[in-house]
Amino acid sequence: MDQKDRIDETDEIDQTDQKMEASRQPEPQLRLEDLRPRVPEKKKFSDWFMPRRNQVILFDPAKCTGCGTCEMICSTRNVAKVAPSQASVKVLTDEKLGKSFAVLCQHCRRPLCLEACPTRAIEKGDDGIVRINDLFCVDCGLCTMACPEAAPLRDPANQVVHKCDLCEGDPLCVKHCPEKALTTTRGKALRWIKAARWGVQALSFLFLVILVVGTFCYFRAGTVELSCPTGTLQNIASSGTLILVGASSALALLILTVLFGRVFCGWVCPFGFVLDLVDKITPKKIGWPNFLKSRMAKYGVLGGAVGSSAALGFQAFCTVCPIGTLCRSYGVQSVMQSAELAIVPILAATEIAERRSWCRYLCPVGATMGIASLLRLLKIVIGARKCKKFSCIQCAEVCPVGIIDADQLREGVSPKIPMTECIMCLRCVDRCPYSAAKVRFRWQKATPGEANQ
Amino acid sequence: MSLYQPFTNGKIGVVDLTTLSVYTAELPWDACQEHVGGAAVNAWLLSQYESDTLIFGTGPLTGSFAPASALLVGTFRSPRYDHLCHVPFMLRSGPEMKFSGIDYLVIRGAAKESCTLSVGRGQVRVLTIPESTGKSVPELLQMLRRSAPGFRASIVTGPAADQGSPFASASIGSHGSLDKVGLAARMAAKNLKAVLFNGIEGLPFREDHPALSKATETMLRDSGALAAQGFVPILKKLDDGSEAAGALRGKLGRNRACYHCPCPCMTYAAFSKSGPEKEGLLLMDHAGWAALSRKSEDALPLLKRCLELGLDPLAAGTGLREDRPLREAMNAVEALAAAGASIDEEDYPSAPRIDTRIFRILGGGVMPLVSGTTWSDRVAEAMLLGICPIFVQIAGRLDRSDLLRFLTSDAEELKALAARLDDAIQVLQEGKIPEAGSEF
């Protein structure tokens, strides 16, 4: 071999080394932000006015034909192959009932998979998407067990856990579903009911408490007479006579309840308004012991109020009624006329335990309305088809009287709402991003084709 | 490189049930090129082995982004007609077979005891389950879920096949199938109760396939081809279909589609909309339902019994006398399944305006929604490519080039492939076992 050949050979080796160097992929480097698991951000001040609306996929089982197109298209993104078993969406078919279901991540507001992950590999971004950080995932599969939907799926071929990441905001399964059984939504943004309710409550307070003294217990404007039904009951019991004028004036509120449910409690009651305001400033709720949480207690209070009035010969409960006290004790002409107003802050302090504790467990006026609402025309239903159940639970969180069972939602069941306890504040209807909570006539179904509640 | 390599595993599983031996071999690309795929490659493989061999195979488009790419073809020499027959299996059986890592399954010989084949991860396993003999289809499936858990699709036979009924019909899971030429009897002769597929592998795809698939679907939707969906609209296209459709009034549930099919042609029927009889069954066999509903008002329970027994509902409907009470009709069905009764082949209905021999070569169960040679050409084309033969009839606007575009985008290759497809269709319709062009 001569000198020139040796030089050529050395050049070749150098060039090969350079090529190998160039082709070598850089090692993935961990950065600080990779190590810090991302969790849902706390509510910002701006969210009160314009809530964040994260994208979710809605599934309509009535349209699904079980063709599996979603699985195949999902797998192309997951593993760059057509491999339905390795998709992040799974179509299950009940062959006997002939129903197909798509199992996919709901990107819960408070993801249980995130809490279950021992390596903190699951994170929820500001965009609401729950992702698995592959750098940390050890494929232990705890997330698959923690998820009520079993949405994180273990790839049977490679034993790797996959999870829907909404294709980073543009889900392929939704685009390719031939029957449009999969759609995306960001929910509704309009919260006009909230604004309207606060407005009505403030006006009612202004009218009943500030402008006109003694209005709630008995109000007369020309030929129109209105009176508190519970007060009227006590009046009848204490006097032993049925005064038709008083009884008929009390009926007005009861008829309102029959027509619309306990709207008085949710929209008009001045003490309810006070409680709602106190609720805004009270710290985290501590909760009542279970033995105190009987919703039947208020009926006992009502019975006690009527009984004691009959025994004592005067409207006994009215002397401590927080609604009446507010209306009687405070006015334009008389400021703090009576020490009885002290009952208001005492009862309002119960808000520290639970929202609207007084209304839930003790208020006899609410009990009277509750009895009247047995004949109600309206109801609130949570449609099983639209409800996102465990992934949302917003209706249960906003319900001031706690009658929407969050546990049922966590179990994947749309709960029934006991309408005798519902104060028709419509917070659930207002808050539900998927329009699952709706006001319906009592004989109507939640949505066409859905089981009547 | 072959045209089909991108969506083919390139693997054949060969099972000899006599010796219970299994091996896998490379798929010969030249034969694959020549015979295109699906039923034609099945027939070529059959030419390489004994005449009682049973072949299951997928087409080059099976499991791909082509619409309704759900087909799996079973090819064998029919014991009833003594010529080559190809039985189409849809739902998810085709893709599951392909994703199990095997494209063609050759089943030779006969086992001494009742056995089941399990295909997955590119391997075939023989499971000897003697107690599976005589079990009804739902019972058998339940037993198989314990013995071979995790399978995602299955082709099974019921007691009708065990008892030697010539009218036994192989079933996709518990739903029945379009087997009307005796594939179940061939399986029973081999002591083969079931073939299970566990498709957990995947195959790479061409980048433009998703867009092509969406464009094809949009084209079909715009042309109105996908407007009539469900079991009943197709049933009504049969000669006596309107009457048979009337028998389903008030019993229909949701529609069901095969793998990646934009036009569901099956529908669940419920025995009753409420109460304990809320459960129902999937209607997929148009001819079978028409035959049963013509003879009895209790067609739904009779169909259910046929599916449990693994009996061809068309044969059951043909063998029944009209307006018998349910109990007598059930007894007649049981007798047919037990091979204690028979029906003349001449009475066994065929499709009007279709050559009976070709109709039977192509499975005898794909009802004609188009007439004459169009039917035989389209169905044969579907059986070669791996597309549902019912869908290609529904989707009239979907022509051959639309399907072949999923195999190649090159114009020259497309032309050559179309020519080979023509040849293969002709050979398929003749029902001949092709001469082996290459050694295997």
C-alpha cells in the first residue's frame, strides 16, 4: 500500500466517523420543568367573569355503529401503525343489547389518574388536557385502575400505557368518525342565570327589607294581600280560627311554589340572600356531623312552631324567624329597632359548616314550601346522555343545598334531584357546560329517548 | 418490492391437525403479485396442498384505511357442491386476523379430538378442548373465553356441525355468518371447533391513507350512496324483502357496522323493547331472515335458535312448513341441526338472476343488490381485495380505481394491477383451483 492509498483510507475513516457523529441522536436531557409535575391551576380572578372552557369529546351512543374507525385512526397517532388494540380510545359493544360505547379520557377537572400516579407522570395542562409524561411513566398501570372510565389503556402488544391527549386540541377520532358519534365541545360560556338571580335577590332584599317595613310576614298593596304561609299556619293555630283573608293571602306563595317549585327560597328570600353573601366570605366548610343532617328536621321545626303557637296563644316561631326579623327590624325609618336582629348573624354563622345550612335542615318556611312543591309542575333533570358525570361534578359543587349526589356522579350515574329540597336557584342549569341539567315539566323526559327520572 | 408489502405481514401459518404441528412461512410475493390476494391467493394455496385443506385469508386491503376493509375469506372444496367455494366473513374477523400477524392460515389434516386454533403475535397455537364438542355457540364462546382469554374475533361452529348436518354454518362469534356452502361441515370434518384471532399487532400505513379514506367517505356520502343504512333497507331490495322487513316492525334497535365501514348494514333486533326479553340479536343474514320470516311469525326466536345451533337460517327457513306453532318449528330446526331431517338441494334457494354456480362459489350468502354480472364482478373483486362484498354493492359510486388507489398511487402500477385483478376475477368465478405458477 503506498502513501496515497494510506491517506485515502485515513480520510475515509475520518469521514465515516464524522457521519456516525452526525447521525447520532442527541440524548434527551431532562429540564427542570420536566421534573415539576403540572397540576390544574387555581381559579383566577378573571374566571369569575369569563370561565375557562376546556375542550372535551362528547360521545353519542345512539349514533355509534361500532365500526372502530376511531380506534384505527387513534392508533396511527399513538404508534404510527394501524393497530386498533393500541389506540387510546376503545369501542366496547354489548352484543346482547346491541349497544356500542367509546371509552375515552374525559380530561376530568380533578383527574383521579393524576392523583394515583406514583411517579407523578400524569399532568393536567392549562389547556385542560390530561397527559402522560413518558419520561416518568413506568407503566405501572395504577392510572388505569384509578380512572372510573378506565380510559388510560394498556397496550397489549407492548404493555405501555396510552392515554388520549385530544391530539393536542384537534382530535382525529372526531374528524374521522363516519357517524359523527364523537364531537367536541368547550361547553357553554353564558352564565346569565347567575347574574339574573343575584339581581333579583338584591332587588327583593331592597324591597322587602329596606324599602317596606314588615313586608314578608304581611304585605298589602291595595286589594293585593300577601302573607307568610308558615306565619299564617301559626296564626290559625294560635287563634283557633281560620281567617279566610289571611289564608287566601298565604296561598299566593304556595301557588307560586306549585307552579315553579321553591323559587321563593332561591330567588326572593332575603335571609337566603344574606346567607349567599356570607357564603362568599366564609372559609372552607367544616361540615355538620351526620346525626344533625336530617332534612326532615325542618318539618319537625314546622310542627313545633305550629304546636307551640297553639299552646302559647301567639305566633311563637315568628319572634325568632330570621326572615321576619330581617324584614321587621330594619327599615328606612327605623334603624336597628330591636335586639332580635341578633338572630341573623347567629344563624348566618352556620354557613361556616355548610352552605345554606339553615335552609337545608331547619327553616320551617322552606318546609312549608317543600310540602307545597309536592304538587310542582317543574323539575330539574340531569340527562344521562349529556352528563359527563365523574369528570365534571360541577352541578354538585354549585348546588347550595347539596341535593345533587356527587358520589353518584363519581360512580357514573346521573343523579335524581329531590325536588322538595330543590330551591330552584338554577345554579346547576347555569353551570352545566354540556347542557345536561335542564328544567322540564314533571311529566317530561330528560331528553327524547332517555329514561324518565 | 411487492405492491402489497406495505399492508401485509407477509406470513402464512400452516397447521397440520393430524400431527398437531404448526409452522409459519414467508408469503411468496410473486404468487401474491399474480393472484392479487384474498380468495385468489387462498385458492392458489389450496392448490399446493391436499384437496380437503381449509384456508383462511385476508385481502391486501383488509384492515387498511379502505372503507369496509373487514373481509376474511374462508376457501375450501365444498362437501355439498364438490367445487371450490369462498365464504366471506366480516365484522372484525378480517382485521383481527391480519393484526394477529398472519395473512393466510392453511389448515391441513384432521384432528383426533376437538380442537381450536388461536392466532396471535404471528403464531398459531392448537388448543385441544375435547369437551367443546356439542356445545351451543354461546356456551362454546364462554368456554373459549376461559381457555384462551383475550381473543378479539372468532369463527366458531355449533352443535349442528358436530352432528354432521350439511346445513351447519360457521359463525362470527355468536352472530352467524353468510356461510351457506358448508364451511362449518368442513371444519367439523377436521374436528376444528373454532379459530380465534387476537389482533394486537399493527401494520404501517401510507401517509396519505387517512386523507384518502376521508375523501372516499365524503364522496360516497355526497353521492347519496350511504343514505339507506341498516338491515331493513337492504332487505327491502330482495324480492320478498318488504314482507320480511314488515316482520321486524317495532323490534329494531341500533345499526351495526363492520370494521371501518361508513354504511352499517346490520341492525340489532330486540325480542321485546322492555322486560326480561329486552336482549336481542344482530341481524346480518338477509336471506336467512327472509326465509324464516316467510314461514313463521316467530322468526326471531327461531333465528336465535339457529345461531345457537350454528345452523344456516336459510336452510331452516326452507325446511320449515308454513305457520307451524313455535314448538313444532323449533323441533324441525333441531332435527335439521341433528341431521335427522334434510332438504333437497333443488329446494335450497339461490339468488334470482345470478348464475347459481357462481353464486355458490362466492359463498352463497351475499345477496344481490345489483344484478347479473355486475354482482359477480363486484363481489369477486371485493373477495380479492378484502372489502365487504355487501358494501361494494351499496357503494355503487366506489369503483375499482378508488379501491386500488389504497394499494398504489402510481398510474402504471395501477393499470397493471387492474389487469391482474380482471384475470383473477375470471379465475375466481370459474371456481377452478389455479395452476401453481410458482413452487411453494
